[in-house]
Amino acid sequence: MFNKLPHYPLNYSSLLCLCVLPIMLAGCKKSAVPKTEAEEKALASFQLEPGFKIELLASEPLISDPVAMEIDEYGRLYVVEMHGYPLDKSGSGKIKLLTDTDGDGKMDESTIFAENLTLPTGIMRWKKGVLITDPPHVWYLEDTNNDGKADIKKSILEGFALSNPQHNVNNPLYGLDNWIYLGHEAEVTAKVYTKEFGDTGKDIIYTDKPNGPRLPDNAQGRGVRFKPDSFGLEMTSSDTQFGHTFDAWGNWFLVTNYNHVFHEVIAASYLMRNPDLLISDATQSLSDHANAAEVFPITQNPQHQLLTDLGVITSACGINYYQGGAFPPGFDSVTFVAEPVSNLIHADRIQPKGASFTASRLRPKQEFLASTDAWFRPVNLYTGPDGAMYVVDYYRQIIEHPEWMAEDVVKSGALYNGTDKGRIYRISKRDAKPADWTKGLSLGDATDDQLIEYLASSNIWWRRNAQRLLIDRGSKNTITALTKMAQQASSPLGRLHALWTLEGMGELQSELITKALQDAVHGVRVNAIKLAELHLETTPTLAEPLVAMQTDTDAKVRYQLLCTLGFINTPEADQARQKLLFRDINDNWVQIAALSAPASQQSGLLDAVLKQFNPDNPAHASLVSRLSAMAGASQKAERIHPLIEKATAPMGEKASIWQASILEGLAKGLKSKETKAGFWQEEKKLLTKTCVNHPSIGVRKGSLAMLKVIGLPEKAQTQMAMQQALKQAGNHQLPEEERAQAILFLSLINPEPYFSFLTTCISPEEPLPVQSAALEAMSTIPGQKVGHYVIEQWTSLTPDMRDMAINTFMSDPERIQLLLDALEKGQIQSSSLGWRRSVHLMSYEDEKLRNRARMLLTKQDSSKPEVISQYQAALTMTGKAEQGKLVFQKNCTVCHQMEGNGTAFGPELSSIKNRPPASIMNDILNPNASIADGYDLWTVELKNGESLQGIIATETPTAITLRNAGGQENTVARQDIKSLTALTISAMPAGLEKQINQQDMADLLAYIRQIK
């Protein structure tokens, strides 16, 4: 739910709440602070998008530790409480039922609807009760005697992993297509708390139908959708962490802690029909401002845990595509995502882009909602019947899991601080009326005709619940009215939901689908194609109107049509698929959709692509590579052998582009495949010869990729080729790319005999591609030899080479031990690791290495203790930002920029404003103790005897640029460099304490920390 990066969960924590007092509600008679005053203090902590207002709906003591909510058709508010986070599995989880007894729009009474849940994560109204995700189960809870407490508790699904709570199954959501979707991803293997969270899950089954459908091995870590009434159970093609959402047309948007919005573009059913199509990711990241986007918190005194990446999204969850119909214009295509580590809600505007979308920040440098309160922990977002957005605030001091915490924090006793607190806020348009659903709703008692009218509501809450209730009732009397709405409703949303409601009732006729295929609105046409697909087996005549749509003007309609036509095996469908493919060939997802058709329908496509091949369009090469990968994956000699011969023949410069693509594709398809002995003997000889002799560097690279997969030929031919490659690698008259390629060829066998030669290729005067290839080749030598070399040469490696050099340590425990030794001795600086590699080391599976990495990378600086001690008083002084700006201008602008003033020599200081004041002050007073990556000083000795000094501002394969204080730059050709040495000292001068006193320091810290 709260924090993760690829393969390594993230963390966050805040230790102090300075601005918000505990909020007491109307139902509490003993309130130390009047209700209005307490609410004002809470709401004063927020900075909200103009045009909106935020109100308190519920708070402690009525609720605590809330993680999800649901409002049912009668206006009853259910709240999921997860008290057990992070370590308590004793069954402390609860579901609360909240009511507003005096009708003022705020909840003032709560009932325990259910308890004894382990770590509940989500809720959805279903039938007469609710579905609850509480791994390893999905429960159905119902109150049959109307006393406000569930007396039925029935397991619907079981088998989900009970892993770290941040990564468990969560948030059931009713889809437009009448499936219930579950937020789900692979379990996270515990390395510290293995006993508590070592459960990796089992096969997922219906508890009452053990011999029915099953999803193997925790659904293989993918999303899950199910239909309890018909025992439908399927895996999706993607996964999501905590939260997921749909737009009005059923597009599915997902989230992980490190990627705040992505889209499942292609469904599992399309990928499953062609197992030779190698697609490892069915999703498209949408953000045009980075997946882990920069965020702009306003938190006062935040304190983060050891694995948190500051200043970027690190705990995204609870994504909500707003469809409430009650926000100002322009908010009907916006996703909101909670970011609890930074105490804010981020918003993006979603715009169509081919088969998928793009997401752009709502505001350049401001969040939709941010709080100064370090305990504000938004974890889920919900659209209510009034069109308002409701924010579920977990409100904890520490929200990080101990799996990724510093040990002293775990032992501090603060893990559960705030477990008696929790809030739900209501965000609405500034002039919106107070919430009236709290007085009760009558949707559950509405007539069938009234429910049908609600299918056209501008608010998804009404549409979704009306559709669900109509299908639950299953009244045949509604068919005529639903059919009329599907055909004649002025609202496209009404037409859309009427179609899917009829489908859910099993009453959708093919004539309605055919008419909907010609709807004026693209979203209706897309869904009509999906509906036609469901009926192709029983109504094959639908194929004709589908094929006729191949000239549709909308990209998403054409994309969906291409996916669906893969189920139709006729010449007409094949021609339509090719036409659609070549029209939108530059869209990566269009290629995937076309190739997802069964392999039996792909004959002749490669020839058609080569016939139309455009060497100036990278999409053509990409398609050739994918088709070749499918041939490789098939392992059919009659397909593979001719392709190798065609790809290695001398054909000229233009043909070499598709030749290289064929070889690269074959290599991808054959990777991890087991081939018969002797199968590749002639091909190995041909590819080896091609790898060192072919005039095209692209074909050489493709041949090398193939040889890495199938191996080298007999020893005699290999040795001859190696000698030839060695000569090429050392020939400085050859292009750098050709030399680099020859070096990589040497790495196909253990290149230890060439070690001395490889070291000569790693010198400042060599082009970067040559240095990089040599380092990559050296890294294939078994043992620690490359590690010792890197440490010895560290001071002469440029920043780009250092980054690659660090990677040589990361794949082997013995090399990691060597890296940690170098960090401890100061031979390599921890700043060179970067955040992701630091996280990898501090999360490493080997306990000794993990603990040592944490100690080294989080140790407190003890240098210059007398100076730092003298300035401790500055941390308690009241600093004045306006005076601090003058201190900055006098002492810092020669090297740093702030608010556009100063010189970009050192790091921009606004990037560190969220760090603790003591940490910032330590770096100011003792700059050599923590050199920002890329900001250490270098000395360059030129072959003409001249010596230069500065930071390396930029570097290319052939040159580097040195920058000095004041902004002066010198660009030097690599071929002119005799030596390049890092001084391992900061470019920032020491002794700043002689220029500023303690009050100056307090003012400077205030100025740095107030920058927006």
C-alpha cells in the first residue's frame, strides 16, 4: 500500500506533528478543544488547489487506522481499519459502519460491523453485504438482522499471499464489464521478518468450489478478476500495488509506489493466444514528468527512513480517475494519487495518445493537496454519491514497514504511534453544498426504471451501483427499457452502461451490438467491439461489421479492432489486420496487437514487412525484430535457418538495418530456450565469421547477440576470430563503435588472457564506448579481479565510467563484500552508489552484507565535531528567511543557484530543502564528508603539459567539460588527456564558519527550507 521501488520496497516515516491537534467529533462529549477550533487547526495544515474546499467527514475516536471506504446504496459508510500494520497479525482488523445522526454532513456514530480480521485492505458493496480483501481470503460479510453487525462471514476466494501488508491483495472494484477486479501483485519476499511475512501464497480458488477454476501460484503475481455468481476467475496481464481505477470507457489505470500512473494496454486474453510473442510488460507508463515524478511537499519537520528517495514520488497509492461530475470544468479527465510519504495528493491530466494515454502535471510546481502535518498519510481516494472526492487518511507517525527501517527506529517504541487516530476528508468544489448522502439514500429501493435512468448519470457512483443492482435483480421487465436506452439515449454513458447491463443479464442481442459499432462516440464503439468479441462464437456474422470498421478515424477504436480481429481467422480479417498495422505501425501497442493473433495467422507477414521496409522508420525495424523473435521462440528449424542466412548475406547498407533486426529478434526468441546438440554448428560458424567481418556494425551486433545465446563454434575457428577481434579492438584507426564491438566479442569466452589489453582500453583518452565495452568484458571474468581493478583505478574513472564500474560489483556477493570494504576505507564514496543501488545493498538477502551496508550508508558523520558542536545552537534559533537570502547571496551564489540567482556550479540547494536542518548544516560546515554525486573536484593533466581543475559538468564519448566556480568552463578532447584524477574533495570550500555566525546559519537554513 505504501512504499516500493522495482524489486525493493521503499520506506517513509515522520516523527513529529507540530501543527494538528487531535480532532474530536460531535459524538464525543469530552473534547479538550471545541470542535470548530480543532477542525480549523486541522484544515489550516492543508494547501489545496484553488476553487476547492476540504472538510472533515470523520475522525477519531469514531475511526482509526482507516485504509479504505465504501458508501452503499442506502448511504451507509463502511470504513476498513487496519490496526495490525506493520507487524500485528493477531486479528485486530475491523470494519466500521458510520452514521450521521443529526444530518449535519459529518459522521458522529460508529458501529463495529465486523472484527477479527488480520490485515484487511479493501471493501466493495456486493449483494446485501460487502466483499473484504483480507489475505489469504476475500470474504463476504452480511448483516441479516439489521443490527449493524455482520452475522455472515463467508470465504469467497482463498490462496492469496500474506506478504508484507504494503503488497497484499486489496481494493475490490466493480468494472464496467461486470467483473470484480482486485488490486494484486507478486508477494514481496521478507528478508528480516520472514516468520511473519514469508507466506508466498498458494493456488487461488473459490473456497466453496475447490475443483473449480484456479489461478496457480498466487496468480503468478498478476492482477485478478472474478465473477462470484458464475465462478469466473482470471488473471489479468498486469499487476498493481495498492489501488487501481477505471475511466468512463473501462480503461484500467494502475499504480505502484514508484510509478504513480500506468495503463494496462493489452489484455491477457490477447497475449495468451500466441505464446511465441515475447511481451513481458502489458502496461504503458503514462507520466510525461517521470514515473517517480518530482513532488512539492510543504511538510514541516519531516523525517524519513533510510530507504526513502526524497523529493520524488515514492509511495504512490489509492489512484482515482475522477468521474464524479461535480468538479470544475477540466477535471473530468484527471487522476489523483495519494503520496503518504510526502503528505500530499498528486494530480495529472490524462490525454489520449494512440492506443494509450499520456499524463501531465495539473500544476507545474504545486500539488493538488499538500499538508504541513507530517502525520497526514493519505492512502486511498474515493468518489462519493455527491461527486466529492473522499480522502482516507491513515494518520500515523511512522508508516514505513520495519522490514526496511533503521534498527533504532524499530526499537524506539514508535511503530504504532497514531494507531488510535485516523481521518476521512471530503474535497469538493468551493461552492458545493454540504454532503446530503449522510442523511441516507434510497437507491437500494429505487424502481427498475429509476435505476435505468441512473445509468446515464454524470457520476460513476450512481452508474456503477445502478448497473450492479439491475443485474442483481435480473428482471426481464427491464429488457425493453434497457434496449431503448442502448439505442436512443442522448448520453453516450447511458448507452454504454445499458449495453453492459444487458450483457450482464445475458440479454444483449447481436443487433444492438451491430448498431453500437457505428455509434458516434469512440468510447461506445470501442466497447461495442469488446462486446462483439464475446459473441463471435455464437454469432459469427458479427465478423463482417467488425472487418468493415478498419477505416475508423479513432486510434483507440482501430487498436481494439486489431486486438479483436485476432480471433477471426479469415482472409478478410487478415487483410484488415495488415491494413490496421501499417496505418499505425509507429504505435508500439499496435504492433503488439497485430502480433498477438495466433502464430498460424502470421504467415507471410514478415515478407510483407520487408517488402514495405522503410529504413528511416525505426518502427519497421522493431516489427521485424518482433516477428523474428516469434520465429526464434518457435524453435522451428525451417523458420530459423533461412532467416539467419538472409540476415548474414551481404546486401548493402539499407538492408543491413532489417538484417540486424532479424538477428536481434532471433536472439531474443531463442534466449532461455533449450536447443538440441548439433543444431547450430553451421550457424555458429557463419555468425562468428559475420561477427568479425561483416561491413555493417549493426549486423555484427546482431551476430554477437546470437552467439551469446547459442555459443561459439569449435576451438580452432574461435581462436582465429578472437585474434582478429583483438587486432580490431587495438586499432585506433577504426571507428570507436567497431572497436567496442570487437572488445565485446572477446567476452564470449573468459577474457582473462586479455586482461592487460583491456586495462589499456580504460583510460581517459579512449572514447567512452571503448572504455565501457572493456569494463563490461572485464566484468565477465570470474572472481574479484575486476573489483580490485576498479578500486585501484577509481580516482581516474570519470563519472560515467564510475556508474558502470559500480555495476560490476552488484551481481556477486563476493564483489559486494569488496565494494563495502572500499566504502569503509574511503576508496569509493557512498554518493557514487546512487539511491537505487544503495537500496539494493540495504535490502540485500544476505543478512551480514545487508546489516553492514546499512551501517556504512547510514552512519552519522563525526568529522569536525568541534565546529559542528559550536553551531548546534543555530538549530534551535528562529531563523528569518529574508535575512538568510542575504547570507546566501553573499556567501553561496558563486557556486550555487537558488530561485534563479547564482551560478550552477554546485547542486541547486532547493533540492535539499526537505532534509533535516542538522543534515543540511553538517554538509555546509563539513563539505568533504558528504560530496554530492558528480560534484567532486578533478585534476586533468593534458599531453601538452597544461593542468586543469574543476567538476566534470558533462562528458561525451570524445570530450569532457570542466566547470569552475563562477561558471567558467573548459572543454577538453579525450585524445588530448594524459591523466584524469579525482581529488575526492568537495568543490565547496571548507571554513564557511569563519564567514557566518550562528544566527546567520539559522537564517540561511530558514531560507533554504522555505524555497518552493
